[in-house]
Amino acid sequence: MTTPPKGDPSSYFPSIEKKYGRPVQEWIDLINASPLTKHMELVGWLKAEHGLGHGHANALVAHTLAGRK
């Protein structure tokens, strides 16, 4: 597996999976199922409801929303 470029949100994925014990795709699916649509709303929701740290939540949301475009 190649290492994503620095600054790429997916560079956080291995540590997210290790820390929270869930595959990244589960987090992406949760974000996509949420009625929230704004970046910071989704980040706040992941932090408040699922206990993610800001950087991890931000990386997941950035990656997920970029995939919607």
C-alpha cells in the first residue's frame, strides 16, 4: 500500500481504525446516512455523538464530502 501524500485526509485512516476499532467505511457510511450536510456540523456530530477527536472527524468528513462532488 502506498502512503497518501501529506495533507491528504486519508493519511489519518490507519490511526482512525486503530483508535476507534471500526473500519473507515463504517464512518463514511454514517456520515452519508446523516441528515447533516455542512462540514462543521458533521465534524461536531462525530465528536459529540461518537467521541472522535477533531482531527479524525475532520479528515473523515473532508474525505467523504470530497467524494460527493
